[in-house]
Amino acid sequence: MGPRGIKNSAGQVYVPHYYKRALDAAISRGEEAVIQYVRGYLYKPPSDGYKKLEDVESLDLACEALVADEAKPYAFLFTDEDRVAANERLAPHVQAIEDRKAEERARIDAKRAEIKRNGLPRTELDASLRTRRDLG
């Protein structure tokens, strides 16, 4: 999976070192330890890393997204209660993403309506015409 644009507070690529180390340790202890590790994330408050996933619309990388999906081949490893907890934990973050998208669509629609009413602002129209002339 390629980079998703997740950055740390210094603007560098965010790597969830704590999560990865703990997951590696769980993997070394076996399947049940991995299940318990993932399950543990479902029942505690989200971390800063979780907010980073929300900010770049990458909640599919969160444990909760894996647990919530009943179609996954490993879904039988988690209970219905686990899936409910996963969905409850995802819900406000999914809603935040949807709200941001709706606000962006509203801004775009408002700008389109303004342009339709008033035409392009003169400076934008002039720049557009110069660009077309230079390309032609």
C-alpha cells in the first residue's frame, strides 16, 4: 500500500512506531495475541494517530475498519460486539469526513453559482484568455 499523505507534527511522514512494535510483538506470540491486541483498540479512546487517519481520509487503515467488515475472511475471529464497538468508534470520524466533504461541495456550488450570476472575475477571465492564447 502506497503512502497516504499522513504527516506527523513536524510535517514528516507519520509512522505509527508504537502500534507497529506492539503488533509485531503480538504476532510473535501467536494468533490469539493478535486478536486480543486488535480487540483492545476497539474499547479505548482514539489516539492522535487515529485523528491523522481521519484527516487524510484513510480510516480503512484503522483496526476498526478491519473488524467492522463482516466480509473479511478473518471476520469470524471477532464477535458481533466487537463489530458494534468498531462501528461506533468509526462513526464520528466517518461523519467528520462526510461533513468536510459536504462543506467543500457547498463552497464549490456557491462559487459556481456566483460565477454563473456574475461571470468570471475580470482578472481570472483575463488570465484564462492569456493562457489559451499562449497555448494556441
